[in-house]
Amino acid sequence: MPTYEYRCEECQELTTVVCNVTESRQQAACDHCSGTARKIISRVAVRLSNTSKMEKLDPKYDKMVDRAMQNTPSADPDSYLKRMKPFSDKKT
């Protein structure tokens, strides 16, 4: 549900109202002084997916992570694979 903000004409305080899109109105009662508050244009909040957040990261970040992994052998994701020993070829 959208959040609408209203500014009071008397005390200039902001009032936030959460309502359905169909209930949107141009005026509301002020929570602070009960005066008339008019709808204002305010910022919107957008939720980003993890993929879009990763795309916004600085490309230098990937290089920094790669460098850190090279300098820290235990951070290598293939470290377990490198330590594995092959199965024996014994037949039972």
C-alpha cells in the first residue's frame, strides 16, 4: 500500500498516511494540530533485488575481492578440492 505525505497549512508539520490507491485524497487532518494538511510530493522507496544491487557496485570491488582471495589461501573456494585425494583403484 502506498504511503502519502501531507503538510499542515497551519503548523507546517508532516503527516504520513498509509492507504489504498483508490483512497488517495488531496487533504487530510494534521496529526499534530488537527488542522488541514495538503498532499505533497515526496520521495519514493524502491526495493532492489540483490542482482541489481551487485550491478551498482564499483567494478573495482571485484578486483579487490580477487586480490584478497589471492593473498589469503584459506579463502580460496577450491581449497577443499585441492586437498582431496583420489579414490584408490583397489578391487574388492
